[in-house]
Amino acid sequence: MQLPDIIFKFHLLCKQMRLTNLMFADDVLMFSNGDATSMMLLLPSFSTFSKTSGLKVSASKTNAYFNGVPEELKRTPLVAWSTICSPKEEGGLGIKDQKIWNKVMVGRLVDWVATKKDSIWVQWVNVNYLKGRDWKDYTASPNSSSVWRRICRVKQELSVGYSYGKWTVQPEGYTPAGCYEWLRGSLPKVDWYGVVWNNWNLPKHRFMGWLLAQNSLHTNSRLLEFGMDIDDSCYLCGLAYETQPHLFFECLYSKQCADRPGSKVQKGVQTAMVMGDHIAAMAAAEQMQS
């Protein structure tokens, strides 16, 4: 692959050899400098490879590694992980936050010690670590194992939930589900929940509707922000800048679909109008930032 140095910048350790890729039996490694132009020039190589070989790149087995690259050049996720881990009613996807969940499961061991659970492990902890000291005020020694120090750190984080050695956050005592909700906190229910997450929406339509509510659809305006050299006009009408509000509520083609009597498209577009205020507010916020 011959690419001019003026446009494409080679990786620092590959420049002398003009090396852009290494191919193995079932793997391909590709290298470039970390600037946006070089990476955008490298991406079409994947589609060229597919057209030439008949093979398709497996997205699940593809990774990108950066070194010394500014944060703004790295791939930005469509939606923040904290939002994804929120319940659907609060605007997320209902996926458990594994960091919090791990802390919750360690917290179960903390509760066993606090409540003096009838367990050989608890007896062993009392004999070898606590040695008659109060669990509430206990501090792990720097020489203790890393696992025990971790348990003691979680104890400190959960200490506000205990009173006289009992977990008081839930009346039934310590439960993983209850502790998770307590650590995660809660947000107000979003007004578009019922529009996106209902029984008659197809799964892919639910996900697209969720991305729409998060202002994360890859419209031409957003792709331009990512540095792609494309036309920013609407693909459907070609009359305006393609943004989410335009695509769903201002585009002439979308309006024609919504006005077509009895069509499924009409029902879908009219239902999406419920989200109009939400999207308009996001558009106003974007204009204020710009």
C-alpha cells in the first residue's frame, strides 16, 4: 500500500520501512500515526480488503490501540457508560455497572463479618485479623493480603449504611439488589420511556429510538464533528443541514411519510413526535454550546 507522506503519516517506528500493515493467517495488523487524517485514510483499507478477498472484518474481534494520542482523537462512545448502566426508566439500557456490582458482592462479606455470620471464614477472620477488635473501627494492616485490604476499603465505603453493626438501608437487612440501588442512586424517570420501550416496537427500533433520545444518531452533522469529509446536507430532501430535529420533524420527506394515511410509517413518525420537546431542548443546548 503506497500512500504519500504529505497526506498520510506513518507510525513513528514504521516510517523508514513505509510499513502500514502485517498480515497473518487469521489476523491483520494496521499501523499509522495518530492524527485524524492518517486514521481516516487508513479506514477505507478495511472495505478494500473485503471487496478484494470476499472476507468481512469481524467487528467483535477488532481492536484499536492508541499511544500518545490526544483524547479528542480517540473514538468517543455514542453514549456514556454511566447512562447505559441506568435503568430504562431513567434513560439507560438497564445494564449492571460491574464496578458497583463487584463492590456490592464484596459488601456481602463485609456484612457477614458485621453480623457475625455462622461461617468458618468469619471465624477465621476473627481469629487471624480482628483478634477481638471492633469491626466498625478496624483498619487493615499494610502487610495484610490485597484481598483483605479490599474488603476493608469497601467496609469504609459502606459504613454510613450501618448502625450498631446492622445494615439499615433496607428493613430486611443486607441484600445485593438493595445495596446496588443504594450505591447507584437514582435519576428522574424520562418522559419518553413509554414511546421507546413498548411491546409493539421492534428491538432494533427501540434501540434506534433510544439513540435518538440520547442525541447520538450518526447524522451527517455528527459525522462532520468526527472529522469525516462528507456533505452535511440531508440525504432525504437535500434542502437543509442534517440534524436529528431536521431528520424527524422538519424534513419534507419525513412529513410526507407522517401525512400518509393509514401507513405504519405514519404511526411510527407520529409516535416519535412525543419526543419532539426532548429533541428540541437538545438542539437548543447544542446551539448554545456552539
